[in-house]
Amino acid sequence: MTVSDTSPANDRVVIFDTTLRDGEQSPGATMTHAEKLEIAELLDDMGVDIIEAGFPIASEGDFRAVSEIAQRSKDSVICGLARAQYADIDRCWEAVKHAKQPRIHTFIGTSPLHRAIPNLTQDEMAERIHDTVTHARNLCDNVQWSPMDATRTEWDYLARVVEIAIKAGATTINIPDTVGYTAPVESADLIRRLIAEVPGADEVIFATHCHNDLGMATANSLAAVAGGARQIECTINGLGERAGNTALEEVVMALKVRSDIMPWHTRVDTKKIMHISRRVATVSGFAVQFNKAIVGKNAFAHESGIHQDGMLKNAETFEIMRPEDVGLSATNLVMGKHSGRAALRDKLRQMGVEVGDNQLKDIFVRFKELADRKKEVYDDDILALVTATTEGA
Ligand code: KIV
Ligand code: ZN
């Protein structure tokens, strides 16, 4: 399978952000009411199509947050989560109904392991799905349905319940890889087969919701799009249960940078990525790993002499994206023991210091000695070296 071997019906992918629901469910990532409002506003402003704002029946706080986010929403659809129970769905509707564009998202675990928990037979669960989706649709025009653990659900049963949900009025069918078990080729094939074989599938949007337990969430989401999904569910910084969810910044930038082989675009203003990434890291208390794709501290940083020299000559030698495109002002050439003389001269120029060749040679020798003792050499250290060499110390 290659990502370009399908003919998508359209070239737009809807971005569904669940930072405030699946992301916040991550142990220890709880946000305050004010923080949730702030993140929702940033998501709306950056062009996220759908914000899953919370799980209204889970707590009074979640209900209040979803209601207020719904009331303040501008362009985004505001969605709330509900189990396959009337009370959940009613509570969810009470919260999202204030939005200009509300959505109810209802789900039930359909794999054998998940069916065993409520102890329902296949037929009993099918009936529950029919009844709850119908109930949700009587309240709201925009209903999303998810068979939780879809990727470990038997094909025949999955196809059967997806058809039931579509007939009962679901407008989006989300296919969750709840435990991050699937692989990209399967992710694409599953969506492609559902679209091809389930009656009524061409009348709904298929969504992909991936977890990152095997580090494949981004690849699986993009493969699902190649298979025909037109909604990606994701979170900022990949925040989420266990190893997290698909990272919004990764799928959005992958679609932007590799539009040559993935011809699907989003509405997201990528220049706003870095700011929201930092805010989510701060309010959730989950620091972003240094080498995290797109938003890590080192994602646009270079230390080795060869890389720094290449970057100074032509940024495209070692960068496939421009830092400005994700909201960073510039590439960071980190001054350390791997840096070369060209980078040192460039750094001095940035600091407004012009030195002759002999002084540069002298500063460079001292800089290397210092860099051997310190992990990173800061601007102040370099200025001290300039003073020392000027004074002939
Ligand atoms: O991972 C999952 O299955 C979920 C569902 C509630 C959609 O988050
Ligand atoms: Zn999930």
C-alpha cells in the first residue's frame, strides 16, 4: 500500500481535537476551568474544525466546561462525549446545545473484550446502538458514533454495527484504535473496506482515532486518510491516555510538508502551533520531550559543525520545514562542542560583534575549551570570551 493509491472523494481533512477530553483523561493532566476555556479559544482561533470539549456526565466541572466552551465557540463545532446510555446523551446535549454548531459523540466498546464488560450479547449491543444513536439524533443533527476498540472487533460484527449506526442517523463514524494496536497498512485497509462494503457508508464521514502505544498513531491516522477517512482525531502534543493520542501538530504538518504524496489539506493555521503547544504543556504539566517532532525544543535546533555550516549556507540542507511555519521566529543554532567556526562567526554577528580573523581564531580556541566543560555555551559566555580576547587576557 502506498499513500497515493486511492482516489479520495475530496481533498479536505477535518481536524477533530480531543485535548480537552481524551488528552485531559491522561493521569495527572487535569486542567482548571479557566485553562480549558483558554485552550478551547486557541483551538477555535487556529482553525480546528471540531473541539471535543469534555465528557459532560463525568463531573459537574466537565459539564460546566463543555457548556461554557459551547457558549463561547466561534467557528468550531463543539462536541461532547457520551456513553451509549440515554442519561449520558441527555446530559451531553444539555452542555453542547449552546454551541452554534453542536455535536454529540456517543460510543460503546464493540470488541469481544469490551462486550464482556456490560455482558451484552452481540444482538443486545446492536439494539443498544440503534436505540442510543436514534435518541442522540432526535436531539441533535450532528451525531458521531464510535465502536470503541474497533481495530480488535471481528470484521462481521464491526460492519454490522457501523451499518446500524448509519441507519439510526449517525453522521460521522469514528473508528478508534483504542489501544494503539493497529499497523498503518491495516488502518488504511479497514477504512477502505468499511467504505466499500457497508451500505450507506458513502453518506457519512469516516474518522480515525489512534493511540500511540506502539508509536504508530500518526502513521496510522495518515494511512486511514489514504483509505478514505476524512476526519483525524488528535490532541496537542499527543497528550492522552498511556502513550497518548495522535499529535495534531504531526498530522497537520505532515499533510502540509508532504502534500505531493498526501494531497489532503486542513484548515489549521500552522503558525499558531508552537504557542498552543507551550500553553498545553504548561497547563497540563506534561512537558514536551526535547526531540518531539515539530514542537520539541530541539526540533529546529542544530549543534554539529557540519549541520550548522550547511544551515548557514542553505536552511533546506537540514530542515524540511521553516520554523516560521509553526510559529517559531528562527532556527536555533546551539553553541556547543560540536559547533564550527562559521557558526561562531554567525553567532557573533547576530550579537552585533564584528571581529577580525585572528581574534576569531583566538575566541574559537577558548570557546572549544569552554564547550568541553559546559553542555551549552550561552551568549553571555561568548561575550565574555570576546572581552577576554580584546583585552588580550
Ligand atoms: O480511544 C477511544 O476508543 C476513545 C473513544 C471514546 C472514542 O477515546
Ligand atoms: Zn481515545
